[in-house]
Amino acid sequence: QLWRWFTGRVFTDYVSADPRIPPPTPLPELAPDQDGRVHGGGLSFPVLPEPWRPAPAYLDAEEEVGQELVVAPSGRGPYVACVFISALPSTFGYAGPEDLPAAGLACADELLRTYYPHEHPTARETFAHTVDGHPAWRTEVALDIDDEHLPFSREDALVVVVDRGDGTAGLLYASLPVVEPVPSVAEVLAQLGGSSETA
């Protein structure tokens, strides 16, 4: 009857009898600009309203800024929605816009292996994309969720890699269970922008 905290990669030694209790370590603080947007990896995204909260680092990436929402308890612990922006990790071998498809697919594959061991991909689509005039590549994956504890049965994963114009790329990763108040893929894409801090 205890809940174990999950960092996004591993379960910790911290347990709680109430899944609504915040994590035992302080969460990072968001530092929005005057327009209410956070910046990371040459990208920007609005601060989402409560009960969304700052998220611990999931991606181990530079300039990482994340937000998460516990959408429901599950048989494996709290089930979260999340939206992260960061620099694309160098492990994906990015050198310029010609690398967008390969880096985008490799990043999406890695995130699916890491964070979705129990979900079942049912559809995967990839698209050339732009973000504030910058070339980008997006991958959308629909996943079936088979967990009797959850009030939803589908989740959408979204990965967008955006060229920064200097041989590096930014990354948006969003895990979007299809349940209120989680935004849709279209809503996340509409809110994603470039960052004037690095433009």
C-alpha cells in the first residue's frame, strides 16, 4: 500500500502512503520570462497552469526545462504527463539540418525504449516541420495503454528536433495521455516557439 517515487528513469528508495504528497526532494523552479514562457535548447514553451508543476530532469540534457502533471495512480506508481524542452543530446550526432530526420527518429526511438516499456505503439508518423522559421522534424507516436487502474487507454508521445542554425538542435519531448487537462499534440505544437534568448 505504498507509492515509490519514479525519477523518470529509475524508482527511488523514497516511498509514501499518499501519492499526492510532493516528491521528497525539491523540484526545480521554473524561471519564466515576462510573457510566461520558459526557455531551453533554443526553444520556448509557456508555463502550464496548476496542477502542472516543474519536473525533475528526465532527459539528462543541457538547458533542460520540464513540466509534469500526475494524471492518475497506476499499478506501477503515479502516471505522469510531461513537456520538456532542452538541447538535443550530443549522442544523436547532430551537425545540421540534413541530420534532422535521423536525429529525430533516433531520439524518438530512445525515448520510447526508456519511458514506454509497457505501452504499445499503434501508429507512428514523422513530418518535416518548422518552428518560428527554423527547420525541424517531428515524430508523433500513438500508444495503447493497458492498465485497469487508469481512466484513459491512449497516450500520444511527441518528439520535435529543431535546428538552431549553429550546428546544434533543440528538442521538445511531450508525453500526453489523452485525458483532461493534458493538452493535445496539436496544442503543444501550437505553443512551441523559438527562444529570443538564443536567436
